[in-house]
Amino acid sequence: MLLNKTDLVDANGLTAVTEWLRSRIPGIRVLPLDQGAAPVAAVLGTLPFPARRGPAPDHHHARFETLLLTPDGPVDAQVLASALAADEGVTRAKGFVETSEGLALIHVVGARGTAVPAEGNHDIGVVCIGASEVFDAEALQGLMETSRRPSQKST
């Protein structure tokens, strides 16, 4: 949910509204916005890989965090997609991963996460985006270990 006009309330007011929304709609993802400024990538899911973009803007987007997850081997794509969808800090995620069967496309929107077989030559990595106040990059990196194929897990 895009929550607009958050620049008109203090931090306590924003927390109260966000908690109220979450009490009414379990699992809702809330993106606080100032003056309706939502990154197009957050709305459309088209956030590019870092190597394909110019310098990071230094304005409205500061309320959002991004992370590129790059698995170092095959993963269970559906396990990773489900884990990203279950993480409160992830609003959207999209990218390609290697699996034991080939490539898979992961697509997460809110609490929905899917993984489908993919063909072609694609950069490996999953771009994750979420609101700064709940985005935990370290926890997301940890999801890579839980999604590794059983024979690939560290001991």
C-alpha cells in the first residue's frame, strides 16, 4: 500500500497509522511516501540491476533501500521467493537465479512470491526493494543460505 502525505505527520503518527493498517490487513506492505513521490521501480517492479543505472538520486528515494542478492550457486528458487515474500521489509523483488534444473525467474510483489523456469542468457541476481525503516539487508543475505540446495549448504 502506498501511504501518501507522510510528510504531514510526525514519526509517532506514521507509526500509529502503519500499525493500524497492519492490524486491519495482516501481511500488508506499507510504503510511506512524501508528496506522492514513489519510485517508479517500486510501483512497476522494473528496478534495474546496479550496473545498468546511472548515479543514485539523492532525494525522495532515500526512504527506500535496495539490495542485489547474488547466489553463489544453485538455489531452490521457490524457497527463496517464498522467503522474500514472507519478509516484511521486502516490497518487491525480481531477478534470475540458478537452480539444479536451470534458470528460474523470481518475482515477489508484497506477500506473493513466485518462481518460474526461465530460458535465455540472464544476469544472475535478485533485486530487492523495500522501505528503509523495515528493510534488513543482513537478514536478506541470510535467506540465501536457507534457499541453497541441500547439497550446497555450508556445514
